[in-house]
Amino acid sequence: MEECEKRINDNTKSDNSIFRKLNNLFELFPLGTIIDNKILCVHGGIGTSISKLSDINNIKRPFKIAQEVQTLEQQMVMDLLWSEYSDEINEVSINDERDIKKTGSILKYGKDRLTRFIEENNLMMVITSHQFIQEGVKDCCDQKLLQVYSVTNYMDKYNNMGGMISINKNSTQIVPKLIDVNKTDKKNWKPSKNISPVRK
């Protein structure tokens, strides 16, 4: 919301605002995808509520992101969008850093939780894109989770690399591609307070 207000002077309180129109569109989008029956791709993760792949498929759209979670389906949406993996826990815990309103609905999931989910759903791995990763792409939990963070120089202060991946169609081989802001042609590129560098 703040970015729409700052970057394009959008009146986010208006029903006709770009911010609201974009969010209405996002509420229709899929919450995840499966690649070759082996890899689950989601924004956040599995949290505490996602046990089977069918759980994701059964969420009715358009969905609303609840400010206060009251149903299992609302928690599923919250988990898929905002839960985060942590090497420091085994199962699930509240994400104190993200859950600023202390609702208890924004969670971290750990190694045992992730391993069990992958085994029970016959998957190879989960790929997520929500968590900030300094190096752009990061393997976790014995290659059961791949974190990809595509934003370079986040908030113009973290000097992080951006990451992308390509997946080989025949072998499901994953190839990372990194964008390093320090190796960008300084003569033709200037840091901006508005956007991250153009991806090449």
C-alpha cells in the first residue's frame, strides 16, 4: 500500500485505486503450483495448516486475506503467503518478527514439519520466494527447500543479490541465476530510491 502511495500517488482508500484493483486480481490467482509432480512452489510455505496438496487446491477463490484468522481456510491462505522456514525449529512456532499485531497466525515451520510434508506428498522439494535472502538463492534442510529472493538491493540498503532459477524440463535440474548489484555496469546504472535494477 505504501509503495503505491509513494511511487504512483495512488489513493489507496478509493475503491477505484490501483492498489485495490491489484489486490482483487491477486485474490483470484493460484496460491501455488506443482512442477512435474515433484516440486511445490509457493510464496511463503506450509505453516501449520497445509498437510496435503489437495488442501491448496480446495481453497475457494476469490479469497480474502483475513486480518484476524478465524477459519482453517483463512489460516491456509496465511500460511501459503506468509509462513517462513526456519532451521532453528523442528515443528511450528509463532513468527514474532512478522506477527507485529500478535495474532498468532503468522508462523515459522521447521525441519521435521517440512520433511514430513515432503515425504507424505511424495515431493522432491518446496520452493519459496517470500523470505529475504542476502545471497539471492539458498538451499535449506538438506535441499528439501529452496528459497529464491528476486529483489536486488532491497530497500536500497541491504546490497543483496537477486536470485532467479530455471528448471530443466527433462531432469528437473535447478539452475540458479544471480543478479549482483555490485557487478552492474556503474557507468550506465544509477541506484534509485524507486525501483530495483533492471533484470538482464
